[in-house]
Amino acid sequence: MKTVNETSSSESSTASIQKQSPCENNESLGFPSISEDFIFSKINPLIEESMNNEQKRESKRLINLALPRQTKKVIEINICFWFFKLFYITFYLGHEKRDKSRQFNKNFIWELFLMFISSIFVLSVALSLVFAIFLALYYIKSLIGVDLFDGHLLK
């Protein structure tokens, strides 16, 4: 059974971990990164005692895999915005070190065809959006009763 002090200390440590934004990166600010030992030390002592060494080692390995890796980018800019609490934008500036085999070998005509189709799609979405905005503004104008030109509705 936990005492009051143990309960409050474990709840405060959990709250401090949950308050950290997923976009906060202590490594880029010069602070030491969070290690798997630090996160594993926050586990309930009763659960930790019930685990054998193999389970502890595997738990630490999985925590280490889940932690973000430190990058060697020149500048790491994390711009975060709330969009249904799931999406974040991250920009990295530095030398491209990804494998070049990610590029697909495509036919030039196929590329032109896809570019043409995607351009038509983007333009149709943009025109639909502009049309919807003008239609909404027209309906709002009509509901309010604003005449843009004097007597244009009278004949």
C-alpha cells in the first residue's frame, strides 16, 4: 500500500512527463537527452520488483527504440501547431543523408501524365474552393440585404 507522499510524488512525476510537448527536443537546446534509464526509473517500484532481469533489459531496449534519435543537422527547427492533437510540422536544415535508392525509375511520359493529372486535380480543387467562397459570400450578402448596385434588382 502506498503512503500519501509516495502517491503524490509518482503523480507529479507522471504529470511532468505528460506536460512535455512531443515537439520539444531538449537535445537541440543543449540539454541532455532523456535516457531509457531515466524513464525506467519512473516505473512503479512494485512492478519493477516483479520483473526479472531479462524483462527489465527488454523494457529498456523498447524504451530506447521509442526515444527520438539525436540528429547531426546544422539547424533543427521544430514548428508545432495543434491540429486535432495529432499532427506536427518539423523542418530540418542540413545535408541530405538518406539513401538515394528511394527514387523510383519511371518512364518520362508516365511522369508527364501524372504531373498533368495532379495539376488538373489541384486546379479543380482550388477553383471549387474559390467558387464555394464566392457563393457563401453571395448568400451572406443576400441574407443581410445589401445591394451592391442601387436598384439592380428592380426593373
